[in-house]
Amino acid sequence: MGFNMRARLRAANIEVTGFDSNAEVTDVASLKDLVSALKAPRLIWVMVPSGAVTDSVITELSEHMEAGDLLIDGGNSRFTEDQKHGAMLAQKHIEFMDVGVSGGVWGLKNGYGLMAGGSAKNVATAMPVLDVLRPEGERADSFVHVGDIGAGHYAKMVHNGIEYGLMQAYAEGYELLAKKDIIEDLPGTFRAWQKGTVVRSWLLDLMVKALDEDPGLESIDDYVEDSGEGRWTVEEAIANDVPAPAITAALFARFSSREDNSPAMKMVSALRHQFGGHATKPSGS
């Protein structure tokens, strides 16, 4: 996603210098070189897998960045990690923001939904970049300053939890229709829902696209990964005494997918590939 974000920014004539461990796409040889290539005060956007990788990158960058620089974590970090990173960087007078980013492989063309956590000052500093990354139109339709550090990723966590539930509902409907002998046009049924119905959505559009490409989902195994945000959403629901049966059931269904052969879970896997480019497990593997 970071590669596409760089391309979108450059298309808007914003100068971007990027580092990637892949020598074929990187602009500089190291994180140290990245910091050296940018004029102070710097804005550095980290877009790497959550967890140990993000922690390592932020820690290394902090050794080279200067007071007054701004570091943004745009990955899917847990909000508690943001608070830890913010506190660590504050000791060096380096500013920090977290930004939840939604849009997947389609963001380069369509723009990204953005959820920011941090101070109003830092959000204002980053706004020229944020305005280019989001879709055209009213800012409030695709960008929100959710609150202080951690709030952006918390909102993105809940967004992804909702996504789990939506995909599971579509997938279960798909399996039910597929099993009923009186249904003669399964792909056409979903296609006809794309306009005018109360269940129309971008996910439904991607579902139709997945069926166009592979009508029986024969090339996809029903094994579905979970990337963490669904689990965190359920954990937060428990911690805050909020009933979340749909999201919880959708998460548990992914666990079940690793044991059974399920048409519904094949559809969830196909949808994850359509919107986010997530890898699917080949059928029979």
C-alpha cells in the first residue's frame, strides 16, 4: 500500500523519498539515508506490517530524526503501541501521529479513507499530504481527526471489525443461495443487488467481481487468515462491556475455516483478496 501511496502523492506533485527493503522500489539505501535526504522539519510516514516490524522501524528512525520532525504510523498498529511510540518519541521532542488507512489496492486510483490520532497542530502539518491521499470531495466524507494519539488506529480497528461482520454476512448469504436448487443464476442475483437495494455496497461490487473471475471459487481454498484487528476489536468489546456478537461470530468463523471446507469462507477469502490484495490459499493446498 505504501508504494501506491507514494505514487498518488507524486502524481499530485508532492516530492516523496521512500525507503523499502526491496532494492527495486526504494529511493535510498537505508533509513538513515532516508532521514538525511529530507529537509528539516521532516514528515516521515511509516507504512509497514504492525508489531515487531513497526516497532523496529520507528525505533531506528528515532535515532536519526531531529526535534520538531513528525513521524506518522499509517499501518495497522494496535492503539496501545501508538501510545508507547508517542511517549518514546516525545522524550526526543519528535512529534507523532497515528493514521488508520482504508482503501487497499484500490486506494491509488480512488483515494484512501483516513482516521487520524494526534494533536491538532500535527494534523494541520500533515494535512497537505492527507488531502492528497484521501478521495476528492468534502474532507469530512473521507477524513476524520478522531482524537489524541492512538485514536486513529482505534477507529481503524473498529472499522476492520465491522468489515469482518459485513463480509461474513455476504458470505453466508452466498452459501445459502448456492445450496438451494431453485436458484438458477447465483452470480446474477448478487449483480442485481448492486443498484437500488439496501444491501448495495463496495464489498458487494467486489463480490460480483470475484464471481466473474471465478464463478465457483474453485481456485480458492476456504482457509481465511485474520490480521489482528478483529481479535483486538473483540478484546476491546469485552474490556468495555460492549456486546459485539456479529463481529465475534465473524472472527470465530475464520477460525472454523481452518478446519472445514466452507463455500462461505471461500467467499470471505475472495473478498479479502479483492479489496486488499490479501493472499488466498489455493484450493486443495
